[in-house]
Amino acid sequence: MLQIFHQAQKHSTRTAIISNGEHYTYQNVLDESTDFTSVLLGNAFDLAEGRVAFMVESSFEYVKVQWAIWKAGGVAVPLCTTHPLPSLQYVIEDTGAEIIVVSPQFEDILRPLAQEKGIRFIVLGEETKTRTIGLLEISTERRAMILYTSGTTNLPKGVVTTHANLEAQISTLVEAWEYASTDAILCILPLHHVHGIINVISCTLWVGGCVEFLPEFAPQKVFNWFQKMAQLSVSGIFMAVPTIYFKLIAHFESLVVEEQQALSNAMKTFRLMVSGSAALPVSIMEKWQKVSGHTLLERYGMTEIGMALSNPYHGQRRAGFVGVPLPNVLVRLVDEQNKQVEKEQAGEIQVKGPNVFSEYWYRPQATQESFTEDGWFKTGDVAIIEEGSYKILGRSSVDIIKSGGYKISALEIEEVLRTHLAVKDCSVVGIPNEEWGETVAAALITSTTVDLTELNQWMRERMPSYRVPRHYKIVEELPRNAMGKVTKNDLKKLWNS
Ligand code: MCA
Ligand code: AMP
């Protein structure tokens, strides 16, 4: 049996999940996921790494389906619940999903696609348990999950992790941040990325803690939960991206002093508050310290590796730094020849260890290119070590944008823009933004007059809202170097001027 289920058995009577006002024990999660395993399996004995795409809201049902896929020997492919159909279709087709599972509210979005492609389609609530099954022995070397990440290629790539990878990603954090069965955590992050799936849900469930779901982010609801945890004297933990802390601070500042005081007192009772997925501005860290009494623990991770670097749980957390390698994670900084840099020199972060993913789904060349000959994963992020702690300086590619904690490929947006009839050419960059980290900006060369509001609506129908440009400029030509390549750093100046 996979370790995560062994762990759950140890805590069978404890509350694992609070979702839509209902409490579920670990035994409930184990039993209901086993029932759903039988639905997934039908007459089969083992899904044998068949991909199961699931579009299920952030809730008990999400965990039930995820665990059932693993118990059935399948590969979990979580779909973003807010993505438009073209993005969902891309993931379903790219993974070659054999089964699609949906919550009833998503049935209309995906049923036609499933019918057209002949993919088995299961709507939660309509399924019936078919038979009693025994649990399969699943080797930890088998594939467990595929998550999609944007990069320096124009289409997102599927990052494949094995059960052994997931176990390593979970156990390093459990050790470093001392997750405990007495912990309660709020899940507000989307569940098609590592931050929500591993750091929030899986680590907490690994140790017998309690995950409470808030289906979507709303500052007042988060604050209400902080107060509830304080009143119950529970060991609360909270994890979010910098944009969320920015929004919480803005909401806090709109409250009257008495409310602020009560909230600050509640937050001070928390055990741990963590920030990651994008650089935490020092200004947000300092403001949050005043609001909550917490020095945020900033850490660094990536879809392909889980978490790699972390400020200390005990000890000084330095603003603007991401700390040191986590247990069992090897990290080095290298120059362009993959040679380790001298002390206090900047270099690319490379990572090795059991946490590192196995492959990009069906992209052997991309997989090969992302590793050095001696097996180090090349992150594309540049850092320096100062006084023993890593500081992220940026990314080696200007084409990767981080906005609201999401990684966005400029090339992917350019591809879509170029399919618009009025767009002759374009170039996309990220420009600094206090709230979002970066926002997406597009310079366009157009062939006819373009109504930018209409163009924006056209983009929204084709991609998730966080990828849609927030700023447009129509230009006569794009800045280029002698080789004819667009010089994006010059382009960024367009919005600074
Ligand atoms: C949304 N809006 C934006 C953006 N996103 N505007 C500018 N830039 C953006 N990126 C606009 C919408 O169009 C809308 O405007 C308004 O903001 C509200 O949109 P909504 O989607 O409802 O926003 P929200 O619910 O407030 O979401 C903000 C959020 C969300 C909660 C910060 O972006 C989020 O959950 N981010 C976390 C992503 C994450 O988990 N990343 C981890 C991946 P209008 O009303 O005008 O339409 S990285 C990872 O996993 C690695 C391993 C790691 O290290 O952690
Ligand atoms: P993703 O591929 O969506 O998992 O995003 C991973 C990327 O997020 C990394 O390659 C970094 O560029 C960025 N990132 C994650 N955590 C941090 C952090 N604490 N500071 C700066 N960048 C970060």
C-alpha cells in the first residue's frame, strides 16, 4: 500500500477534511476513495498508469478522487476549474486521458468533448460502486501525477511525478516545517499546482492534520477562519502566494481598528505562515509582520522539483532570501558551462534528489535538455548565496512571467495573439506590479484598426484570465537586435516611460 494510505490509517478517527461544512475523518476519506476506486476500475484490475483527468472543485471530493486514482493504479491529472475549454482540451488530449471525472457543475463543459473523443465520462454523484475490491500493491516507481507548466516552449508541458517523487516532496517539508497531527490548514490555492496539492493538502494529510477547504479566495473568509482557529485554540498554519498576502493586507487596512486588533490577536496564535511560488516583496513581508506578528517563511520551489530551498522554521528568516536546501535535496549554482560558480557569484540553480520529476510527458527531448549529463535538473532560475542563504535574482529567460503566483509563457500568449486577424506581429513581456508580481503586457503591430476591448474579450475566450494581457500598446515596429530578435528588455521600457 502507498505510504500516504498507511499514514492515513494511523489517524483513522481524526478529522482529515472540513469541506462545505461537513467533517470527514481519515476513515471516511479512505473508505469513500476505495468505493470510488471500484468505480474507476470497472472490470479492470489495475488502471496501469492510465491517465484520469478530473475537474473537481477544491473540496473533500477532490481528495477522494485523487486518492481513488492512485489506489486504482492510475495517473492523476487535475484540471483547473476556471480554465476555458481550449486549455482543458489541451491537457486532456496531451495526456491521452482515458477517463474524465467531473463534479456535476462541470458536466456541460466536458461531456461533449468526452463524447466526441470516446473518453469514459464519470459525473460525481451519479456513480455506483460496482464491487468490493482489495487494494493493489503499487510500486512507488510508477507514475502518479501529471501537472502542466509553462516554460520557454510555446505550449505547456506535462510534468510527470512518480509516487516516490511525491513521497520525497512531502517528507522533506514535513521534516523541515514540523507538520503535526494537531495542525489545521486552510486550502485556498488552486489544486492543479504543487503549492496547493503538496504543501497544503498532502503534507497535512500525511501527518494526520486537518485541511479545511475554502473553494475560492475571499479575504474576509480567510480572516474569519483565522479567528475560528484562534477561538478553538488550534495550531493553525497558512500558506499562500505573495499576491494573496497583498490582498489580505489591503483588506485588513480597510477594517476598523477594533476588528484589526482582534484579527492580529488571532493570527498571533498561529504556528506558521509561509509564502512562495513567486518572490515575496520585502514591503509585503514587513507589512504582514505588523498585521499578524509573523515573519513569513519564504521558500522556493518549482513544479518539476517540489520545494528545494527554505528559510528556517527555527531561526532567522531573512527578507529577500529563500534560505538553504531542504533535507535530501541537493542544490548547486552553476555557470553557463554547468560548472559550479565561485563563492558569492550568481549562477543557475540546479537540483538533484528523489524529489525531482521523472520526465516531461511524451517530450523525451525536452526532458533530456532539462537535465545536465550528470543528472542535475536545470531550473532556469538565477541565484546567489550571501551569508549562507540563497537569494533569487531572476530567471534566465525573459519569456517566463510570474503573475499572481502563476507561471506564464510569453511565447504561448504571442502564439494566440498572432492568430487574431488584425495582429500582424506582437511581443509579450511581464512588467513589474506590486500586487501581482508581474502583469502581462503586449505590444502589437496591427494590420487594421483594432478595438482593444474586443481583442481582450477574444483573448479571454481562449486562455485563463491570468494569462490575458493587462496592458496593450499598438506600435509601428518592435525593437530588435542586429540578429532580428525582439529585444524584450527594450520593450519593457515602453510601459515604464
Ligand atoms: C486575475 N486577475 C488578474 C490576474 N489574475 N489581473 C492581473 N494579473 C493577474 N495575474 C484579475 C481578473 O481578471 C479579475 O479581474 C480579478 O483579477 C479577479 O480575478 P480572480 O481570478 O477572481 O482573482 P482572485 O480569485 O483574486 O485570484 C487571485 C489569486 C489567484 C488568488 C492570487 O491568482 C491564485 O490563486 N494564485 C495562486 C496560483 C498558485 O497556486 N500558484 C502556484 C503555482 P476582472 O474582475 O476585471 O475580470 S507555482 C508552484 O506550485 C510552485 C511549485 C511553487 O513554488 O509554489
Ligand atoms: P512553477 O513552474 O509554476 O512551479 O513555478 C516555479 C517558479 O516560480 C520557479 O522557477 C521560480 O521562478 C518561481 N518561484 C517559486 N518560489 C519563488 C520564490 N520564493 N522567489 C522567487 N521565485 C520563486
